[in-house]
Amino acid sequence: MGRLRFLTAGESHGPALAATIEGIPAGLPLTADDIAPDLARRQRGYGRGVRSTSIEHDRAEILAGVRHGLTIGSPILLLIRNRDWENWTRVMQVEPLTDEQAAELAALVAGGDKRATPITALRAGHADLAGATKYGLSDIRNILERASARETAARVAAGAVARAFLAQFGIDVWSYTAEVGGVAMDRTRATRSREEVEASPLRCPDEVAEAAMVARIDEARNAGDTVGGIFEVVVRGLPIGLGSHVHWDRRLDGALAGAVMSIPIVKGVEFGLGFEQTRRFGSAVMDVVEGRDAQGEWHRSTNNAGGLEGGMSNGQPIVIRGAVKPISTLPRPLRSADLVTGRPVEKGHYERSDISVVPAAGVVAEAMVCLTLADMALDKFGGDSMAETLDNAARYGERAAHGATAGTTGAGTAIQGGFAPAESE
């Protein structure tokens, strides 16, 4: 990332999670209520475990970077308190243990307390072995706590700030569930409205497929297993020209792919037709440019490229799909080995978990997409204030609406407009 940067901090069972976002211009309206909806969406979904549905009720506190409801140009600090912390205060306390506290913890271990007992039974599919080896640890707890998907709550909070920024330009980012456990939606039946999708158990546009997905999750739960799936993120309102073809690290497709792949449970990313393009002739894949209308908008009959060409947005909706692996923490753990002795053990460690998180993974992907697009938009239109950034974007839109920009040569160099500020501006 360039103009916009963010970092998260915190452990799964620590006191809190935090996110710092740097680069948002001054003057963006922002309150905790703007962040709350996405945090709530991340916690919902059929197949989620008790912690997401009953214990944690995530809400971000804005501790810096905002005054009187407006950003002030300085880094924004967000804090999400972990309600489950009260059950882990001794095990996860920050301060060194006193002799008395160490004795208390040892007594808990001797009594078979699962929270206090060091974890050495490795879990397949997790960061346990690689992380413990890398950092020279004999207790997997130190790896588990940070590698946990709980960290994504901080990402979603940061992404909500980026979403608020993008909304000022009329850019919308939304996801839905396309497949769970091998059951895929039928696009001809995808008739639900956005509101109906958000209110449904799995955020799937196809009601018939969703019922089969729910049954598939129940099947996995009854078998002590888990299931994965596919989410789809769609971006609308993005102008032509974000990103660049000139260097690998300025390509929008590369940045988006990396951002979505950084979500721990995601194992594959594709744009538009994705891998399906490899099975077709080129004539059946390329999106023919049909022409430009009186408003300066370019039109195509297909969007097989998923809104990206040459490392840049091409004016069509960006379509990103992410492959979500089955959750690694199984209710019926697989056989494993001990970290310390290296010997086989009957089963790996089990930590409370979900059965399926595809809808939640989609919300996390939205956050990563929002953060990436905000960075790219700031790179092209950036200013120190929202007024300056909006003005830069509006001028770009005006130039685009009149055809080729000054100084360009040759046919086909015009860029699409439509990147106007939101009506409220």
C-alpha cells in the first residue's frame, strides 16, 4: 500500500483488537455507527460458532484521528474489546506473572484446566508447526492467538473506514455467497434483492441453493466436520484507470488478489471468468468494446475480465471470487503429532470453532477490497482534505467525459467518466 496504510494488533483472547489507518484525508464524516454494520455482518451466518453468535458483540471505538465526527488527517485508531477476555485474564495477561500468579496458573494446569495448559498437540491446516518452529516456541498458544480468524474483526473495522471514503465517490462494494460445500447458486434463480440477501442465513441470492447449502452445513456438523465454499465480491461505480500497467506492484489486479489472498482461510482468487477462460477460445473470452454513449460511458456486452484489463480498472464492475477452504479446526480432530516430543498423538488440539464461515469471509474480503481501492483512489486523486480529493476526482471525470485527455495521441485513448462525488456532496 502507498497512500493508505493500515495495521492491526491484538490476540484472539487478549483484552482487545486494534486497527490503525493512516492516509484518510481530513473532513471525512465518520462515527462508530458507520463501522458497526460491517462488524455485525461479519459475525452472522449459518454455521457460525457460539463465540461469534453469543459471546462477542463487536463494536469499534474510535480513539484517535476523528474530531466532532470528521477525520482530521491524522492516523485513525480503532479499538474492539474482546468480551471473552474476562475468561482468559490470567492465561493471557500482559504483565509478568508474580510467584503467586504463577502458582495459581500451575494449579489450574494440574487440575486439567484446558485454557491454562500449554498446547503441544499440533493441528493440521493451522499455523501451529510453522509458527512455533519459526519463533522457537514450545507452546502453540502464542501462535494460535494471533493466527486466529478473530484478527479479521480489526480488518473489517478498518475496511469500514475505507468504505466510508469510497462512498463519497459513489463506489459500492458488496459480497454474497456463491457456493458452500459443493452446492452452488444458480444465477438464473438469483432473484433476491440485496436486502433479502443480507437477511438470509447465508447471504445467498438463490433461495433454493441456500436451502441446500444449509443442509450441507448440517451434514458436516453431524459428522463432526467442516465445509468451505466460494464468495463473490462485486465493485460498482469504479472509474476507468485505477491501477497501472507500468510496474508489477502498481497493478490493481495484483493488489486485489494479494489483499483477498491475505485472508487466512482463502486459498484461491479469480477475476471475472477466472480459470474458466482457460477452457475457451479467445474469441469467446474477450469483452468487445461496443462504443461510447453521449454521456461518455463506454459499453460492452460482457464482463468476462471482471472489470480489470492491463492491471487497471476498465469501467465495468469488478468481480472477484474467493475460494474458502473448510475450517481447519475440526470438532472431531484428526490424528497429529506432539510439538515437543515429535511423536504421534491420537488427535490434535481442539479450540472452539465454526462449521462454515463463507458469508463472513465475504465480508472480510469486502474490507480488504475497500482498503485496496481506497489506496488506489488516493494514489490517483489524493489530497490532504476530502474537498481537495473530491475536486481532483471531479476534474478527472470532466476530462474523461470530453474524450481524450490533453496531450494524448491516437485513437481509443479516452477514459470513462462517472467518478462523480456522491449526491450528498
